[in-house]
Amino acid sequence: MKRHRLLPTLCAGLLLAVNLAAHGKPKRVPAPQPFGAHPAVIAFADELAAAQNWDAAALREQLGRALDLPRVKQLILPAAKGTAKDWAAYRDRFIEPKRIDAALAFWAEHEAALLRAESRYGVPAEVIVGIVGVETFYGRITGGFKVLDALATLAFDFPAEHPRAAERQAFFRSELVEFLKLCRENGLDAADVRGSYAGALGWPQFMPGSWRRHAVDFDGDGRIDLIASPVDAIGSVAHYLSEYGWKPGEATHYSVRLPADPITRRRLLAPDIKPTFTAAELLEAGAEPSEAARDHVGAMAVIELQNGPKKPTTVLLGTQNFWVVTRYNWSAYYALAVIELGQAVKAKRLASR
């Protein structure tokens, strides 16, 4: 999903793995039921139909047939408090031989499109390859949920126990609007489109709103198709990152050693992934940025990744480009996995030559 402090593009495989790890084995859930004449559905349909000059009765019927999916409500809940994150384990899910081999094949098949995207938008091919690999394993895992059902569930029956329930429900209600518009604009049958449990679509797992705002026709066939066209996905990912401020030629991150003082460490880590401190400010605070980081022009974020409950954390400095990758998914773990997968694929590709 894209960028409202919510997941810009939700990867079905990624998020399912993370949620299952956090919540354990799936619990027995009730059978899905159609929304029918749910008052919120009726009100939503009438308001949207009036705004878009659509047939209100047809829209009521379409949304009434959507299923309320208990499994989606289960998956959307965050991990239980106190669950220790583990960067090494997370990394190993994505920087693995099978995915790297698939990435090499994807890069070889679409080399021309990747070069063209890099030239037009300034985003390196390895970053695009990393995102598509983490999101959908190069089109192998694009989600098996009916998007209409998933978005209707989260728009009209979002779990109240979520800590940001009102905010998230409003987001998914807006994405349901975007999805219905997208289907009409592209001749898609809304009842048949499948994606992630949160409504993300296609090779790059764009949310419907991101598709409508940022996707591009990169294969030149006159239509944008992120579900069946990996070339459109390549151009759209590059365009998306460019729109969020990717800086061509800038590194994504650097190494750093933080001061031992816990108060200073907390102050440096407080902004999380948002670039905040210059190299001079870090040095003044007692941190030890790498030589390359000391030459960096601009602000950097001090980022800490957990490695389970007992191992030392991993610390790095994230640049503007690192922050841009997190616009795809608000997570330093995600961004570093994307970057390191792309780097591993690029290195193996160069070595094979």
C-alpha cells in the first residue's frame, strides 16, 4: 500500500509470513458471510453512487454480495506486544538462493525495461528488482484473496481492537473507492480481481489508490496492467520511488557506531526512519559514522534493528533514499531486505559475467 503511514503496497506473501510468525498457527474462524443490507454498506454505496453518477442500486447489490472475511480481520491485527523482532531471521526469508535465482532470471528477461526505468526515473535496477522480489517473488505470490471482499471487510468491519482502528478503517474505505474506480477505468470485473488480504494488487502489490496515482504504461500497449505486465510493474515501481523523492546516485545507508550513553542513544533513535541528523550533528553527539557517511550531504536517520531478545542490535544510518524505500512499506526491516536482496542479485549477476 502506499504511503499514508500505512503500507503503500502490501505484499501478500510478506505480510502473511510476518503475521503468522507473530500470531502463531491460524485459529479457527467463522465462515465468511455476505454484507447484504448492512447499513454502512448501503450508506457508502448511495454516497459514492451520487458522487460518481453511478447506478446506486447496482452498487448496493455489488457491495452487498461482498463477503465479510474473518481471516482478513485476523491478519490485519499487529503482532502481540513484547514480540521480539529478528532482523537476521527476517532477512533470511528474502535473501535466499531460490529468490536470488528467480531474480536473476527476471533481470535477464527484463533487462531492457530495467535499464529504461533507471534511465528515465533514476532508480537503480537492483532496487526495482529487490522490491518486486520481496513483494511477490517475481509474480509468483500476488495474493489469493478477492480484493472486493478484503477491502469491504476492512472498510465496514475493521477489528475494533486494533490500536489505530478508526484511522485504518478510513484508509481502507478510501481504498475501496479507489478500487471500484480502478475497475471501471480498466474494464476489470471487481468480483474477480485477486490480491493480498489488504487489497494490494499485481506484481508490485500496489494499493488501488497507488495504482491510479503512480502506475504507468511502461510496455507501450496503451493500458496500465500491473497484474499481467511485469514491464508496467517495473516502470511503475521506479516512477513511484521517483515521485517520493529518490535521489539518483545517493547511497541508501551507511554504518555507524552509537555512543554508549543511553540517553543520547534514545535521542538519536527517536526519529526512527525519518532522516534528521547531519554527519556533523552525529559526531557532536558522540556517534562514529563511517568515513563515507561523514562525506554525506544531507540528513540521515539513525536506525536500529533488533536481532531477537538476546543478540546485539544492528544499527545503521538511513539516507533520503532509504526513507523513500520505506514509503513502499513503513518498515526499516522491509527496506533493508529490499536493498540487500537487490545488492545480492547484482553481485551474483556481475560475478557470472
